[in-house]
Amino acid sequence: MIVTNGRTAQQESKIRNTGLNGLVRGWAVSESVGHKKPAPEIFRAAAALVALPLADAWIIGDSPRADIAGAVTPGLRSVWAANGRSWNQDACRPTYAAADVAAAIHHAIRADSGKPTA
């Protein structure tokens, strides 16, 4: 599931043009949902769209405010895709920090499978 802020047409175009639409169950765009990250309502709407419990979700993102802080209120696990940056936020911390999005996804999958993560 993809949760993203922005205009629906623009974000859906990005999702389709990158081929992500074939890899995920769906997406929630802030314009369509009526809430923006970090509001917990957008994450709840995303879970409802794919009929999965929000409690089991991971939030993976590169924005400390929208993604990682967004995970705090609903009590979700988070992976920050650092992309060469150091974590410098005091208000919250990610569950895990990864070098990039690919490593972040790998961590979440391995953590849910019960295998050790690096």
C-alpha cells in the first residue's frame, strides 16, 4: 500500500509510470482521502482500502515529519530511508533506519518473517 501526499492525478500517474501499481494492493492519496500525512486518518484510510489491520503495518519513508512522525500517533513501526542523511529529530525516532528505500523494504519484510535483519 502506498500512502502519499499530493494531487490524485499527479500521484497516480507517478505510481503507474513507475510500475508500482503492479506491486502494491492500492494507494491512498491525500487529495482523495481528505487527510495529509502525518495525520493518522490517512493511514487508517489506507488500511481500510486494502482491508488489512493498521496495527500490523510498517511505515517506510524519507520524511521525518510526514512519514516517521506519522507512525507515532497510530503506534506503527517505521523505517526511515536515510538516503545519506543523519537523523536529527528529537520529537520522534524511527523503529529502524535504512540506507535507502530498497533496504527499508527489505528490513520490514524480514522483520515480519521473523528472520534476523541487518
